[in-house]
Amino acid sequence: MSNLYRLYIDESGTHHYSTQDSIDKRYLGLTGIIVEVDAYTTDFQPKVDGVKKLFSKDPDNLPILHREDIINKRGVYGQLNDPTVEQQFNDLLLELVKNADYRICAVVIDKKSHLEKYQKSAEHTYHYCLKTMLERYLHFLKTRGKGDVMAESRGKVEDMALKQVYDDFYHRGTYFCTKDYVQSHLTSKEIKIKNKDEGIQGLEIADLLSLATKLDVLSTYEAIPPLSDNFNKKVTTLFQPKYCRGNNSHKVKGYGKKLL
């Protein structure tokens, strides 16, 4: 019996084209967290909730892990101003990144170069990254089972467009994936779109790791200098074994890490 998986997607950056060179403006990154359905309930969720419990004693009122709130120590994460709490959080997060049962697929697009190359025919950057990620997700599923996809909500208009892109992928396939191949591995003809505020652990971790994976992909492809020795570097070092690999070559570059 084949295993069932779910791909959770979040982004770092915006889909709008830019000619600026700053990392946040020039590059859009999509981070995909792949978790086997059974492992999600037995391993992944408990580990994520273990991090949240540091900030709340009420198991029915655990905070949502928002990267921006954590970095800026806002709201409930004001507790991170206490060095002891901050160290406990860092230790729990690093343990989660290292030992939880999940895989990563990260796709980054250089919006400046893409616009210069394709001009008016340039494809929507988020949609281009999504299709590239879905192709790699299918490659992952090929020897493991079947799965579906969940993405973070980005607004009513954006969500409707995303549903259409997924529908087209499912029913038409791409140059690299026939529709029969797509439909034999994806269990749903519709993408699931949820808000992180609903407390979906897969989306929360995709959000937490979205910037780190983007920087790691850019560093791998030498688009930016090697990462400096800080907390981000510790995180990226720990999740290297989590990247998807080519089924035969075991290569990460081009599979778990892709720069467009």
C-alpha cells in the first residue's frame, strides 16, 4: 500500500517583478514542506506544538508561529526578550528542524533576470515557481506514493488565480509531466488553500523556514555570498539532509533546490 503525503507551501518575497537588486525585492522563494500523513499526526504536529507550548500554558490556546512576529518579538513572542526564553525557543526550534519527519523542496526565481529575458511574455512568478515545485513533488512521490497540496492563502484574487493554475496543471500537465502522470500521483484535483492563522503546523513551519531556504538556494547557486555564521546558518545546516533528492542521482541541486 502506497503512502499518502501532503505538500505545504509558503513564500518569501512577493510575486511582483522588480529591477532592484536587494534580496527581498529581486527574489521570490517558495518553500514546500512534505510530510507523510501518518507521521504528521504522530511526529510532526507534536513537535511543532512543543515549541508553541513554551509561550502558552493553555493547550487549547497555543500561539501561531509567525516568522515576522518571532523575529520582531511581537505579541506573545515578546517573551523572547527574556534571554532564557529565547535560548529555550532556539533549542526547541533547532531540535524540530533536525529531528522532525519531513522533507523540503525550495524553488526560487530571480525576478530581475526573468523579466529581462522574457519581457512582456514573462510568466507570473509565483505560478511559475508553483508548477516547478509540483513537478519536483511528483518526482518525490514517484517511488513513495501519492499526495495532495496545501498553500497559504494570499488574498481572494490571488487564491482564485492559484486554484486555476493548479487545475490547469492537474488536467493538462506540463512539458515535463503528462496529465496521466500528474493524476496518477496527486489525490486531489483541487489545491487546498488555508490561512496560517488556522493553526496548520505544516504551513507554520513552511513560513518559519521560507527565508532560510531562499537564502540557502541562492547561496548554493552562488547568487549571493555564503551565509554568515548566525542563527540562520545553524538552521540551514541542520535541514540540509531534509531536501528532496533525485531518485537515482541523490542530487539535491535541481531537485530539492532549484533556482529559476
